[in-house]
Amino acid sequence: MPDPLRIAIAGLGTVGAGTLRLLSKHDDLLAARAGRPLTVTAISARDKSKDRGVQLDNLTWFDDPVAMAHEAEADVIVELIGGEDGPAKAVCEAALAAGRHIVTANKALMAVHGSELADAAEQAGAVLNFEAAVAGGIPIVKALREGLAGNEITRVYGILNGTCNYILTKMREERRSFEDVLDEAQRLGYAEAEPSMDVDGIDAGQKLALLASLAFGSRIDFSGVYTEGIRRISLLDIDYAEELGYRIKLLGSARRTEYGLEQRVYPCMVDQRFPIAHVEGAYNAVVAIGDFVGDTMFQGLGAGAGPTASAVVADIIDIARNHRAPTLGISAGSLQSLPAAPIGRHWGAYYVRLMVSDRPGVIADVTAVFRDEAVSIESMIQRARSETEAVPVVLNMHECEEAAMQRALTRIATLDSVVEAPTMIRIESLA
Amino acid sequence: MPDPLRIAIAGLGTVGAGTLRLLSKHDDLLAARAGRPLTVTAISARDKSKDRGVQLDNLTWFDDPVAMAHEAEADVIVELIGGEDGPAKAVCEAALAAGRHIVTANKALMAVHGSELADAAEQAGAVLNFEAAVAGGIPIVKALREGLAGNEITRVYGILNGTCNYILTKMREERRSFEDVLDEAQRLGYAEAEPSMDVDGIDAGQKLALLASLAFGSRIDFSGVYTEGIRRISLLDIDYAEELGYRIKLLGSARRTEYGLEQRVYPCMVDQRFPIAHVEGAYNAVVAIGDFVGDTMFQGLGAGAGPTASAVVADIIDIARNHRAPTLGISAGSLQSLPAAPIGRHWGAYYVRLMVSDRPGVIADVTAVFRDEAVSIESMIQRARSETEAVPVVLNMHECEEAAMQRALTRIATLDSVVEAPTMIRIESLA
């Protein structure tokens, strides 16, 4: 048996403890698969005394993870600290300076500094793997970098945040409001006390920026991701979506267009005939479309100790097997800088819900605005009638350019008979 | 730029021509991803003069693929001839004897001789890759061998034959019979003139045997696969399935049980709440369940020139990058021989449809038989009434052992009032 691969782990939160547990539980199986033992030699975390339910004896403890990255007897440094700067970044830089390989689960770090780190890894002759940073246990980084490497990827999109998908699923299945489900998710520990990273689409945007780079050979451009979250999604819209044959999902989607690299995260209506519409609860799913392979979809749990540890350990096994794929699919120096396509150039169909005073002339006013902007209506639902309360009018709009739709909605919002800001949800074309 | 990887291709049918087209169309992209050019140097097929729409100049032509495997200036031999023995096998043996790597799309060859070939490749220090042999463009071999390698896999199952899935989808969507859709598929070239490999589940069984070996570290055991095809599926059963919240799919499923390795291909009822129920048309999908990662699903086109070429080229890129994972996930010498679990030990729920003469006492007779075999009925549908024609009675049976179900059905078939052989379709538990 060849020499063991020596592993030092920085960060012992849920994922770090899960990774230790996996490495210990499956040590024989992993050695058989990797062709050599995987041995944890060193560890660093904030509090040595905390009980994490894992054995830390025989491991060299470092209070300072950066010192560990330099000094530990290790071939691989596993960065599970998190955060886009600070110690996580310092650990990676120290590891590369010492010529060690890196495995990280840190999407924030990679979304902001990934291109530079990939470059540094290449210079150092080291591997930088980050499977766990995108869609948890789903081996989608490997799929884009290796399994689909024969293709020009024309589009990549997916459900990239399990918390949002869980909330949307619960809202629909249990007929509850966004706030109500979020409250419960926070009580149960499925959502953070400060939920913005999840529900405002930031976490999904970080993952999308990594997927786009892998798919299109472009430098990671997190700042170019257009982001809308799910706070504004109401049960009413979820019901209308079902009636119209759609399901509302928070999708991240990227493609190259004539206007540049399109990277977008927003809640949208997905045709129920597509399998991704049926990806529910905490599951993530990524669709990659290649010019030879066609549509491929990868689904699994996007977070949690087990799925994330699974991805971290797969990255470690690759290093043990001496697999060296470029971090972002091609040499970091060859990554292109692409301009961000403006959201105003988005082209697609739209669902629009207006709350209106139910009196003569309302529809005429609304349709006149759409006519002026050359945006055409495919169908309209107005069912409820009331002399006292606002009633919903739902419009399915034909495909048009987003800028025209936004101009129309701005004008419609000012109509006297329209009593709430209009709700607009994009109808996503997946074909 | 390092030396090119030199490739010799044996077999220029649809897949061979597609692979040549891909390698030519994306030559710069592939070189960037592989870190070196991929250069086809030699080719062998039956008819040199046939126009395949691809450029063959500058390639060394061999009439004899075995001679090519020995003599061509090549690092990799790509075997796209097909067939479980004959020239395909001889080409692989010759390539390994000459110390060349192999990429094959040949599921029949791998299902029957894969363990021995993996062993021979290991002895020769060569790579044997076969991504294209399982589920076309879906990188599921890589997922099991690498992306999910941190897990003990507890089950793998999927829709492994696109022709069957296409037929079942068309039957349901267009309300047509099996024979009718098969006829059309044959006219359009989607199904073979001799359709048995597809519709009798043999092709799916070959793929399942490969998936099971990768998942469980066992020697490939194609002869241990229990197989039923879709010829007996009627529109009537498809309609009842929909009504009961199921969809009928031809699934291949493998897991380790106390009775041995369970490898089964049969049409079954799949709960519509699972995304795999919505995988339609020519798509394949594979679900792998790991103890850390949980459920993962991989979906894509399972056949055709483009998807298959995508998988073949991914395998070639891995070789160009010098990635050397063991063919079947672990060293071939370590693969276990597992006994085949008998189908009589299957445990699950069942859908049973009887065609009966509508007269008093029929239901009493049927239910008495089930009672005698200790098999209990969950629900029953008898809707149609007729004094002259047989009417369907549909029974949803609680979970029981298959042997008891089969004994009951054998007895029920002999009842006077039961006028056709009973239809039994397993209700597959996916949770």
C-alpha cells in the first residue's frame, strides 16, 4: 500500500465534524477506493475543549489555522472555516505558499477570490478543489469540469438554495405564508436567525457564479450576478402558479448571450412538465445543457453535514489518486473576463398579478399601458368580484424584453385603480 | 503545450462518427480542458468508402481493428464496435496486451467480461473507461467511482433504457397501445427491428449490472439480474396507475440484502411525488443513495450519437489528464463475488388487475386466496359493470413477499370467473 495521504482540517463546525466522522467510519472503504489510506494528522478550531462527538486524540491540535496550513505534516489542507475573507482566505494562501493542496467548502471565498486562488494554486503546482461549495453533495463541479468536458455548455441553471426550496415547498403544501414558514424554519435550525444570505438569493448567487465560471471558462464574477429573493412570494401567487401548470422555484441561471454573461437568481414559474419542478424540500438540482449531451440534471441535498462531508471527501480522494483537473476547468490564466448582461435585456414571458378596485375601466387602463409598451397579453384571469375589497387580476404576458415590462409596470403602479405594487414573476423558459 | 494524446477509434457507426465530429468541432476547447491536444491518428471500420460526414484524411486506416489496437500510433484505443464477444473483445485484449488505454461504449462486453477486462487493465497498468456504456451522456460511472466515493452506497436504481421510457411516455400521453407505439418507433428508427434487447429489459439489465458493481464493489454479475420487460403493460394499467398517483416506469434497481445482491429490472409503479416519475421520453435517470450524501439523481439522454460521444470524450480527457481511477471503483482483485438474491424474496407492495366475469362470489373467491396466502388488500377498484364482458378489478396489495404473491396469483388464475391471466405490477418503494 502506498503512503497515506495526510490531511489537516481547519474548522470543526457541523461540516468539519461530519468530515471527520466520514473519514473515520469508512476508513477501509476509502483506502480501497483511493488506493491509499486517508489519514487526518492535524486539526484546528476555535475551542479545543468543545465536545463534537468525534475522536481528536492522536491529532496535532493548532489554535491557529494559518500556522497549521504552514506547519502541519499534511499533504492537503481542508478549509471549513467559512467567510469570504479573514482566516479562511489566509489559510488557503498559507497552504499554497507551502505547496499543499486545498479542499474547501467555502462558496463565499470562492465566489469572491476563486479566480485568484485558482491562479495561485496553478503557480504552486497544487490542487484546489471545491465540490462542497456548490450544491452540497451533488458532484456538479466534477460533472462540469470532467464528466461533461466534451461539450460546449450553452446554459446552466438550478435550484441552488435548499432553505428557499424548503420554504416554497412548505408554503405550497401546507398553505402557509412566507413569514410563518421562515419562523418555523428558524426555530428548527433550518434557517439562520439572519436569513438574508438564503432568502435574498445571495447564497444561490455565489454558487451560480462558480457554476458559470466552470461552464463558460470565464473568470468568476459574483458581482455580476443579478439577484432577487423569495420574500415577496405570496401564497396567492403559488396558487395561481399551480392553476396555470407552473411551480414557483428560486432558480439561478447562467448563459452567454449577445449582451454578455447572463447570471441571474430570481423566483420564477417553472413548467410542471419539467422534472426540476418536482424537486422539493431541501433538495438542490442543477441542469447543465451541452451541445452534444443535451440536457442533464443533477439532484441531491444541497447542505448539511452528511452531503457536504461527502463532497469534501470526494475531493480528498481525487487528490489521493493524483487527479489534477484545473480548478475551474481550464488553466486559470485562460479564463475570460466577460461583461455582465444587463437584466433589462432579459427576454421572456411574465406572470403579473395586480390588486385592483373592481370598477369599470380598470382593465382598459392596464391593457392600454401594455399596448403602449408593445407587450402583449396571452391570457387573463379575473375571478373574484368585490365592491369593497381589491381583487386580483392575473395576466400571463407573452415574451418581451424586461426593460419594456418594467416600464409598463412602473406606469401601471401609478394607476388609481391599482391598489398595490404589481407582482411580477418571470415565467422561465427551460426548453 | 505537452504532447498530444493519440487516439485510435475502432468502429465508425453513429457513435464513432459522433465522436470524430465532437473531437474535431471542439479541438481547441478540448485541448484547453485536457491540458494537451487530443489527436485522432487511426481509424478502423468495415467499409472505408462509406460517407459518414466526417473527415478521414490524415488518419491511418486499418481494415482490421485488432491489428490497429496493436500497431497504431496511439495512446488510447476507443472501442465502438459493440457486441459482447468477437472483434470488440479482441480489440480490448489487443490494446491491453500493447499497454494502451481503452475507452469503450460497449455495455454488452462490459456486462459479461468487464471484471476480467478490469483485471487485465490493472495488470497492464492501463486505464479502462466505460462511461458511455451506462446511461449515455449521464456521467454516472464517474459519479459512483469518484463523486460519491466517500459513501457506502445503499441502493442504486434508475430508468436505464430510453426506448422503453419513450414507449411508455407515448402510450400514456397519446393513449396508444404498446404495439402501436413500438411500430412507430421502429419506423422512425428509435427502436430496433428486433426490439428484444430494449423492450425485454436486457439492455437495462446490462447497465444495471455495471452500476451494481460500481456501487457495491462486487464483480459484475449480469447473469444474476432478474429481468422483465414492458410488452405486457397495457393502456388500462397506465390509466389506473395515474388514478392511483403512480406512473409506470421500467426501473433497474440494485441493493445488497440479507439474501445477497438484488439486481432487478421490471416495469413498476412509481409514486408521482418523486422526480423520477417525471423523467419522460428518451431520458434516462439514475438515483444513487449514499449513507452520507442521501439521495442523488442524475438525468440525461441515454443514447444517441451526441450524448454517447460526450461520454466517450470525457473518458478520453480523463486519460489525457492522467486520471487513473480503478475501472470498477476499487482494485479489480478486491471485487467481491456476491450471491444473487432470489426474486421470490422480493418484498414490496403490488398492483393486481384481474379481468373477471361480473357475477356474485368472484370477489369472495379472490379475497379468500389472498387470505390463505396471508397477503392483505389495501384497496380495491371495481367500477365497470357488464353482464356480457369481462370487467377489470384492480387491487392494491399491502407489502408482502413475492413468493406468497406469486402463489396467490397462480391460484387466482385458475378461478373460473377470472378470464385472463392476472396482471401484476410491483409498486416500487423509493423512500
